[in-house]
Amino acid sequence: MFHEESFLNYLASARRLSPHTLLAYRNDLLQFLNFLRNIQCLTSVAEVRHLHIRAWVVEQMQAGQSPRSVNRRLSCLKRYFKYLRQRALLDKDPMRKVAGPRSGKRLPVFIPEAQLSELFRLVEFGPEYLSQCRRMILEILYGTGIRRGELIQIRCADVDLGRGVLRIHGKGGKERLAPLAPYLIRLLEDFLQLRQATFADHPAPWLLLTPSGAQLSPGFVYYSVKKYLSAVTTVEQRSPHVLRHSFATHLSNAGADLNAVKELLGHASLAATQVYMHNSIERLKKVYAQAHPKAEE
């Protein structure tokens, strides 16, 4: 037995991971267990040794998986084996002698400030509900730096225009408050009036609804962001997360305190936020190379 279902149920109930993260964990774990069953011919988790995991890592790399993807899957396995040991379902941790493949640091992709300013200044959003809903998707993602899943979960009750704050339901059931800039407060005031007129008798609590009155889907948000970002940028990634990267990078470029950026993003540790400093340093290097008289010597 490999106890995969009990582990996945634990992640859903005790760890309260998002549906998107749960799906990723399920896919990664089942792929690994299929390798153990079909290639290594194992029948129980008690038979797993570090050599089996290393063989799986080699197979992943030979299949063309990036070091980043393999390390993400190894992170899933670490949590899986830790869960089994804590419940006395496993004596030794086979991950102790397993090291992930090295990967170079990849800086977050972001949209330059001028291009995003052009988007919000020049792109025509129609007055109808669908266009304004898509505008608010873009405005809130970039204006607060929240994740796509957090955006979908916003309720009307989470918007406090009087105090100028937005309550965000983050990962693991954690909540935080995000400040709303004056321009975003005005946009939300207008949008809430339009929402009320469009769904006068609709009981749905969510702030952003589809034209049919349903809660937004991840695909709806992704398509909306990609559609409008495609009008102003040629960067390969045009996803909701790119707006989150842009939010953090622009704050960092403007000299925002790293701890403040961490709190705004809802990161658990400062290490996850420090990557945005690298973008700022790279920008300063370019400025130095272009402006300093001795830079080319």
C-alpha cells in the first residue's frame, strides 16, 4: 500500500491547500507512484529506497522535464514521506539521500510600467458588464498583487471602501488586508453600482461574476488577462501571475521596503520575495552601463 488517498485527504482537510495546488500534488504523486509500481515493480511504500527516487529523477530529466519542475515534484514527495513517517507508516525517510537537480535562477517575468500604463490609459473597455468585469480583473490583480485564486474568492463583504482595504483569503486559510489606492476605490464604487444593476436579484456573494451570474473560473480570468495584455506586450507569458510579478517588481523598483512587499504578496518567508530585488538590481546594472563614463572599460 502507498496510502496516497489518505495523504491527499490530509492536504485537503488539514493543510487546506487550494484546489489548484491539490491538483498539482495529486498529479505529481500519482505519476511517481505509477513509476514505482510499473517500472520498479514495488507494491508497498515500505519498499521505497533512495535509489528508486534517484532513478525517477533521472527518468524525469531524460524525458525533458526542467530542473524547476523536477524540484517542485520532489517537494511534493518530501511532504508525502514526512506525512507517512509522522503516522508510523514508514520507518526511514528515503528522501534523506536524494538531491534535486540544480537550476539557474530564473527571474520573474513582468510587464514594464509604461506598457501597463498604456493598457489602462488607451485600451477601450466598453460600458457593458462583461467588459467592466474584465477591466476589474486586470485592475485588482495589478493594483493589489493578489493571486488568481484569491481574486476569484473575493466577496462583496471583503471590500471595505470606507477604510480603503480589501480582505484577501490566501493560501492555507490565511487572511490579510491589502490597501486600495484612491483610483481603485473609485473604480470599485462604479463597478459595484453596475454589478447591482446587472444582478439586482442575484444572491451570489462573489464580487466578480460571469455574465450569467456564476463565480469566475480560473480559465475565465486567464483568458481575460491574456486578451488584454496581448494588446500591449509581446512577452511570452501573459498570465494573471505576470501581473502579480509586475506589481512586486514595480514596488521594488520604486524603493519599497522588502518586508512590506512580502506582506502585500502574502508570502510566508522573505526568501520568496527577495527574487524581485534581482529584477531591480538588473535594471540598475543597465542604467549604470548606459550612463557611467567608465562602465565599458
